[in-house]
Amino acid sequence: MIQTQTIAKTVTFDEFVTWYPENSTHRYELRNGVILEMPLGTGDHSNVTGFIGLKLGVQIDSRELPYSIPGDCLLKPVRNESGYQPDVIILDQSALINEPRWKKESIITMGSSVRLAVEVVSTNWRDDYFLKASDYEEMGIPEYWIVDYLGLGGRQFIGNPKQPTLSVYQLVDGEYQVKQFRGDSRVESLAFPELNLTAEQIFQAGFPVR
């Protein structure tokens, strides 16, 4: 996800929610107390995000899974200085009844309400690999994808030489264990065990035939 800083004054999560402009055409996140405007992604980035949402939506519909893909959703990590809007998020509809801020504010506070969170990597790859992975783990989100279709991440995460990589983090005994998929490797998902999709199919969504 791409970011630009918009407000330097540090704020809390609740101050961020109160500040958030109603019916805004822009998206914002809170990182360590700083409000950041999330500008429009590139066309390639948007294609990858849309492709993932489409394929997961088909799974939900065809298999009648009790999941939903919200139009708007703000995640509140355990720390009170951050708030995130994943590129794609899959919610467990049956768990939303326990979310105190969902109906009125579209805010998710419990990791158990999330089946899957997806971030498509842009130039600020450190946020996805370091910051969000840590916060999503602490929240207890059971599955988190980092879709690095351009191979931008650090070598400690995607190897050397760098190459497009889809990292699937899954919660095991409270800690994330990661599996990585490249090329024709079929993506393995806890939330969607019957998903028949390769890493390369996802990556190529960012480079449509012209």
C-alpha cells in the first residue's frame, strides 16, 4: 500500500476516527499516531487487488461461506496509535455481532472477526512486512497475505535475488508461521482451502495483456 504523510501531530485511534472526514474521497490510515493519506494506487496495483477480491468473492458465493468483503473497514490494532485499511479483508459474519463498533463505525477490534487480511506491496514494503505483520499477529488475525507482485520487499523476506513472492502468514499457537509461493505454486489458504489459484496468476493480474 502507498502512503503519504498528511498530518504531523500525533493522535490516538479514537481521535483519528473522530477526525476522519465523512464521505471522503480519500482513504487514510493511522501509523504510530500520525495520520497518513493513502493516495490512489497504480493501475497494476489496483488490478492485483481487484483480482484477489474477485477470486475470493467467487469462493464465498459459490461455496456459500459465512464470510463478507466489506466496502469500508478500519482495523484497530491492540496499540492505540494505529488504524489500518487492508487492501482486501474477509470478515466472519457470525463474529460481527461481538464487535462493539462495527454497526455504527465499520471498525474491527478483534482478530477473531477476520478470516483473512491482504496487503498488496508498494514502495513502502517495510510497513507490510514489519509493522502490519506484527500488529495483525498481536490482534490474532488467523491469516495474512503479503502480495509482493513486483518483488520489492527486503531480501530477508523474499530472498536473494529478489523475485515476486506471495507470503502467507498463518497463526500457530499465537505466532505467525509463513509459507511463500512463487510461479506455478498453488496458494494454500486456511480461510479458502479449496482455492485453486497460483501465485503467478495473481502476479500477472498486475500486467494485463495490452
